Amino acid sequence: MDHFAEVYPFSAIVGQDLMKKALLLNAVNPKIGGVLIRGEKGTAKSTAARALARLLPEKQVVDGCIFGCDPADRKGLCPECLVRPVPLPVRSTRMQVVELPVSATEDKVVGSLDIEQALKCGERKFEPGVLARAHRNILYVDEVNLLNDHIVDVLLDAAAMGVNIVEREGISYTHPAAFILIGSMNPEEGELRPQLLDRFGLCVNIEGDKEADTRVEIIKRRREYEHAPDAFIRSWQPEDQQLRERIITAKDLLPNVSASEDMLTMIAQICIDMAVDGHRADIVMLRTALTIAAYNGRTAVTEDDVREAAELVLSHRSRRQPLSEQQQQTDKDKVEQSIQKSQKEKNQPEQQQQNPENQKPKENTMPDGSTTTQFAEGQPFKVNQKPLAAPRRIDSFKREGNGRRSVTESRDGKYVRSRIPKTIGPDIALDATIRAAAPHQKGRRGSLAVKIETSDLREKVRERKMGNTVLFVVDASGSMGAQQRMTAVKGAILSLLIDAYQKRDRVGLVVFRGNTAEVLLPPTSSVELARKYMQQLPVGGKTPLAQGLVKAIEVLEREKMINRHTIPRLILISDGKANVGTGSGSPLDDAKEAAARIQDAGISSFVIDSESGYIAFGLARTLAEEMGAKYLKLEDLQADQIADLVKGIQA
Amino acid sequence: MQHFEEIYPFSAIVGQEQMKKALLLNAINPKIGGVLIKGEKGTAKSTAARALAHLLPDRLVVDGCIFGCDPADKNGFCLDCQKHAGELTTKKAPMRVVELPISATEDKVVGSLDIEHALKQGEKKFEPGILAQAHRNILYVDEVNLLNDHIVDVLLDAAAMGMNFIEREGVSYEHPAAFILIGTMNPEEGELRPQLLDRFGLCVEIVGIHDPQTRVEVIRRRQKYEDAPEEFIRSFEPQEQELRDRIVRARALLPGVIVSDEMLLMIAQICIDMAVDGHRADITMMKTAATIAAYNGRTSVGVDDVKDAAGLVLSHRMRRKPFSEQQMDRQKVAQSIQKSQGQSAPAMAHEHTHTHTHNHQH
């Protein structure tokens, strides 16, 4: 258990002060409710979380209790401690960091039947899981955004109540599970569900340091550490000790810290102005401000404490678009305004720093003399996911998650839990089967230690991401160049790409212009690549719509052969004004014919109509009907963005 | 030592110097953190990775330990070795290349409940998986970009910590899993997730050789090998031994290699200018530059070592910008180097250095 013998010391981490502060505040006051550390790779996220373990103060536990119950808290005792004679034996121990690996299965998280006990004595005994160990400790989840949806649900349940209720495998058990949740994640790999997000008291966004000298210091310390870890750790002992003492002092001071009425009003005002959901933000902000004051050795909360707390508490709660850095700045400004408002000072006239960037398209002259134009990308926006939501094959327990995961029938998914099979198949969950058989062993006879009967059999329930293959079929003809239309289209595609990346969809790009259609990017999991090609997309020439659609069918059919689990999806972005055909017929008829083939092939499709202006031909709508596609105008896709902002981000 | 399993000798691989260098550097200093070899089909990617194992010197392991714990590293012991810390015996064992097949299931990778033991003895026992075998060895993933997402997640977790935590199928267990990760991929079949990409210390991109003479040599050697593998392998044994000795010498030299503050500043400047994420690139570049110096029999890192290291460390970490290929811009690196030299030239008179400075090494 004691593996933190060789852990990089907390105080030796260079910079990242906000992250360190957030972690320390939680060590002082566990009621803050944990931290989520979001940041790019290689920024000491995990290092800090693990290093925190060595700084944590001692706590009193009931001696011999597996959950480490708090002797002072009669109401929070586990079933065993409740029936023990008083006074309870007490022992003091250090808080721990308990890790939840991403590969964890449900039985080990919530706890399950103790197999050995059951086999040997025929008794049903509860075997505690990770949640039990986490009680009154820190539960650390690295790459928390990669955690299985089902495990997240279990985690949320326990976090919300501070209690873990187990009803499984013939066992009924309830035990306390109040823990500080620390998670780290790289947002590039997908976002967290808002519900889980809200469970984290604080959130910090970190990135690598941009100062050369600081970077050198980081390299040096790392070198020193790897060279002689023990000596390095020893040399940082004094600093670590200092932090430890500061935590203890702050802990002692905390009950005496108070916040004035003014400060409370300020907190409330900030939360109102930032339009956060519910009241958790207010409460956490107050707790954080109190803890910051205590950490600084003061007994009264100041304006600066509130300001600092606001930054830690609000960053993951204010409704803003992902991926926009500007927003973060305006958030800060907004907090500042709220503070001023609550102080009833004169509001200075607000300055809007909108800098309308001139996005003039670039013109290139092609070797053949024709001109093509490259347009800038429009701003990405949050995609309303309803029109794009994949058809799912799901069990009733499934909730809407971040990635599209589905329970699969095949054997190549991730084993999450077990169930009683309807028919006995090949994918037997032996651990669960043995657990089911275990309590009955005394009554059974056999040559093996465990006699298993058919009724004991359990099968594995696997989850697997049902990857979509999203093929963008983009009209890059001359008509798309009008009125910055392509800029809007690129913005739309970019938004869809970001969405696709977070769901690990495969994406491809087919473009038609001039006389032909081209597969610019065969389906790949590299959204980055797709984005690159999309940005380089030249516009100009005629509209061979039918060719584009035919090409798309080819690509998707090939894709289906490679990966039979994939769900092919096609997104056509065009104004529908076909003027180059495939044969002798009219270009439009050819396009309609190809569109009908798409429907026949069972490819679920989606048409984004880029037509705008006074004279509307509605050709894209006709095509959408032929394709059996959902139809949306480019403007509507953007309008949804506004609707989304109003409703808040509801993934 | 001399197991003539039929593996094409490392030194018989024609050309592909970058790739061979990257592999050798990892052999000298496993802390560099592995190599990702990107390239078209049929460019000796897999051959080189497998052949590397034969070059690696034997190392001490705890006798009877399934993880092959390092007797000198008490902090890194597995649970069993911790328990019996006083009474361990050691033995020499060669390093292995452990393969992670694309079709591997999660339970086989991380380990699971030992079914046989459970059924026969009625006891729970942990059955180690591929990550356990990989400890202190090379973990080789062919076509790493085709690996299932959830396996990648598990791999990331273990690679980041050097530990494998198991909470599944009725068992709780943890064991050390520090391995050199070598992956190969053909970029045409899809890219790797950036998070996994970053876990590879180095990355080389290789293409087929276009010089006809050299191509002929490739064919000739392959033919010889296939006709009489044992003889062919034996004929390259002197070269193999030479490389082996060179690795051993470099390993001995490595702890004494000095990276001056000036060089560190240069490394930091390059990483800033190339806009890499986080700090892993800086640290890896420092280690790689030091290892290159050791490989060349020197005890201090020079500008060329940094330049060399930058080429290996940065290519997969750069933020790709539109309109530019992912290829690292050598010119930009050269500019950063000049910039940092301009900055630091007067300032670095006194610098604290590391212990040894035997410069009379050849």
C-alpha cells in the first residue's frame, strides 16, 4: 500500500501555483469538495495529485475499522462500528490518496461478495471496494474523462450522498463513503458530463510555463530527482514539512474564520451575475474563501479571498463555450464588475473590447489560370447534438454520456459488469459466476473446489464505443464563395469536427468542385488532419454534386467492410445547385438519383443547406428528401448555438 | 545469451539510421521513454524493434519474481518482493521484447482473476497480464494506431505511473510496470491520439530507400538471411557485439554527462518556440541529448547533441498548424538555438556541474 516512498515532492513542483493552491485548500478543508485539474499533457497534473498524499494531516480513526470511521461522528459510523462497545478504540493515521484506475470494474468499485469467505465458510460477507477505502481519504481519478459512464454513475451516487449502498449478489450493505474527489484530465480527450463536473468543488485550468528560465528549472529538478530520488526527496523535506505545518495551522484556525455580511453579499452577487445553476457554487465559494483566509493566517475573509475563490469555483460552472480563451478573460472581468456592484460603487462605463477581425479571403491564382479562394474559418460553436445524435443500441441503464458508448453484443468491448444471461453464450464472467456459486458450495459435492451449476452462470456486459464514421461531403464550387458563405461553412464543419473528436468518431472529407469529386481525406480518427485539410479547402468552379455523392457512397461502403461496427453517417453541405452531371441526364436528376442510392444504402444522412439570399431555389431540400436526410439551413445550425447558450450547455 | 532464435540481426538492417539511433538511445537510457516509428509498409520497422532485444545487455533481476524486479531498486519492488525484502536472491536475465497484439483483451493486458486457481483451490489469486511481463522490458505494439481505445486508456495509465493498478474481476492488485514503449504505425491508417503520442519519448518517420544500390543491398541481405538464417546471424555477430559493447560503454558514461545551463536554456527556448504542450518535451530532450553525448563517447552535451535530440523529440509533439506539414521545421530550431545562444553567452560564466568530469574518454 505504501507506495509513496518514491513520490516527487509537492513543494518541488515548479510554478502551477493555482493548482497547488487548490489542492492545499482541500487538504485544509475537505468540505470544499475536491478539485478537477484540467490541462494539457505533461503539466505535472498527476504528479501534484499524488504528491499531495505526503502533505496530508493525521486524522483519528476507529482502530480496526476497515472504513476508518471517525470516532467523533456517531451518525457516520459503519454498521460494524455502530454495534461495537463504546468507547471505541481510537488510532491516528494519515489521510491517503486512493486511486481509481480507468480499467476498474463495477464490483471492485462498490464492493462485492467476498469469494474466499463464501467458498470456504459458505458465508455471505461483504468485501469492500475502492469506495470503502476512499472514505475520509482522497479519491484520485487520473484521466477522469475516460472513465466508464457506468462507473461514473456509481461514483456520482456515492459522492452525492457520502454513502455507498450495495445491493448485489445477494448482499445488502451500506457504508459511509465520504471522500475528496480529485480528478485530472486533458480536455482534448473529451469533456466531462456537467453533472460530474459540478461535483468537483474547485477546478483549475493549467498549461505549460512559457518562461525559458522556469522551464530550465523544471528540467533541472526532474534531472536531479531521477538521478537520486531519495536524496532529492530528502532535500525537499523542510519545504514539505513547512507546508504540512501550514495546513495544520490553517485547519486549527478555520473554525474561527468568519465572513462579513458584505462578503456574503458579494459572493451571492457574483453567482447571480455569472448565472450559475443552483446554489452549490455560492456555498463552495464561501467555504473556499474561508479556507483561503485560514491558509493565510487570517480570521476574516477579505475581498481578495473572494476574488481568488471565485476563480477556483466558477471556471467549470459558468456557462461558456468550450475552447474559447477569450471567454475566460471576460469571465474575470465579469467577476470584477460583480464585486464592484456589490460594493455599490459607481460603475465605470463598461468598455467593450470587441475587435472585429477583418477576415478577408485570400485569392490564389491556379496554374490553369482559374482563381480559387480560401476562406477563413468561422468561429466554432457548440453543436446542437440532437440532429446528429447517433442511433444507439442501448440497455435501459444507459445514460447519455459524453462519448457515444453502447453495450455491444460482440466480445471486444470493455468489461464493466456482469448479468444473468438469457441464453448461455461464450462470454462468461467467471469472477461473477464463482461469486454466485460460492455461497452454495457447502451443499454441493464435486471434484473441484468449486462446483458450478448452470444457474450460477453470469455473462460479461461489455461497453464499447460505437464509432460513427462521419463523412463530410462539401460543396466547394464557386457559388459557395459568395458572401463569406464558405467561412460559415468552415465554422460549421470545425464545430462538428470538435464534436466528433470528443466522441472518437472517425471522420472523412469528400469535396466536389470543378468537374470532379475527390476524397480529400479517407476516414481517419485524426480530426486534426481533417481540420487541416478543411482549412486548406479551395473554392471555385462548377458544382458536380452527383459525383460527390457517388464518391461518398463508395467511401462509406468500403469503410463498412473494414469495420462492421461503425455507423456510417453522411453530412452534405451544399446549396444543391448541381450543374455538372454524371451522364447524359440533367445534373440535378443525376444528383437526385445518387441521393436516392444513399437512402437505399441505409446511410443516415444530414443536409446542411448553404443557400441564402432573397431568391431561394430550395434545391438542397429536394435532395434531402431524396436522401431521407435530416435537413437544416446553415443559419439554423448557428441559431441553435444561441439557443444552446440560453439553455446552458446540456450535452 | 546466444539463443539463435531466428531474428534478423540489428546491425544487418540497411540504412534507416534515424530509427536505429532512436532505438539504440533507448537501449542506453530506458528513461527516454520509448520510440514511435512511423512509416510506410515494409521499412524494417518491426524487424528493428524485435532485433533490439538481442543487443540489450543482461540485467539483474530478483530470482523467482514474476515481474523481474530490480534488486537495487527497493522502492520499485512488487508486493511479493517487498514482503521478502531481506531474503531475495538475484540472477542475470536478458531483456525481452513483449508484444501487445492489437486483438488483446483488457483482462489479458492488465491481468485478471486466476480462474484455475479459483476453481481448484477456492482462493483468489491475481493472474498477471501483459503489463506485468513488460516490466523492465520492451513493450512492443505493432500498428499501435489500430489499438482499441480502451486498451490505449489502460496503457496510458500504466505508462504514466510506471505502475499497474488493478481493480477488476474480483481482484485488487498493484505491481510495477515500467517499460520501454516501442510502437510502429502506418500513418495512412489513422493517427494516434495526441495523449498517447506524447507518451512516446521519441518519434521517427521513415520512408523506403530510394537509392537503387542500397535497395539491392536490402534484397541481397534478406535473401541470404532466408537461405541460411543461422549462418547469416552468425556472420553479423561481430557487429552485434560491437554495438552491445558500445551500449555498455555509453551506459557507464551516462551518469557523468554534463548538461550545462546554457544547453538547458537552449532546450527550453526551442520548446517554447515550437509551442509544445506541457513540459515533457523539455525533459525528454535533455535526457536524449545527454544520451546522444554518451553514445558518442563524450561527457558533455554540445549544440549538435541538442539539435539531434530536437529532431527526435519534437516531431510528434508539435502543434500542427494548417498549411504546414507536420514535419518539424529545422530552420525554426536553428533560430531558437541562435536566440538562446545570444541570450546566454555572457551570463553563464559559473555554473554548477555534476560530479565526474573525465574528459579523456574515447
